[in-house]
Amino acid sequence: MRSMQATLKVPRIHCGGCVNTVTRALQNLPGVQKVEASDVSKQVTIEFDPAKVNETTIRSTLAGVGYPAA
């Protein structure tokens, strides 16, 4: 299984609740293997299988839960 990693700047992440919302939403996507979100750096790092999910889907999922990537 080949995996890719993307780090996205998500300016609206400002607390632990935001981190939990973003993490849960992304972990529900097929092909997402690991999610690390930080309210300090306001970044989300996602490890995923590009055969199952792409960055466009990841970005739209973030926007769908109220945390669009910059």
C-alpha cells in the first residue's frame, strides 16, 4: 500500500474541540490512515492512500465541517 502525506494550514483551528472535529471528520474518509491536527500550529497533517482518497476530497471534507484549508 502506497501512502502520501499532506500538511494543510487550517486557520480556524483554535482549540481542542476544533482538533477533535477535524480529526474525526478526516478519519471517517476511506483511505485516510493517520491524522494529526494542532491548534498551536493551525495545521493538519494527513497520511492517506491516494488510490482511495485525494487532497481535493480532504479539503472539501474540512470545508464541510467548517474548517476550510488555506
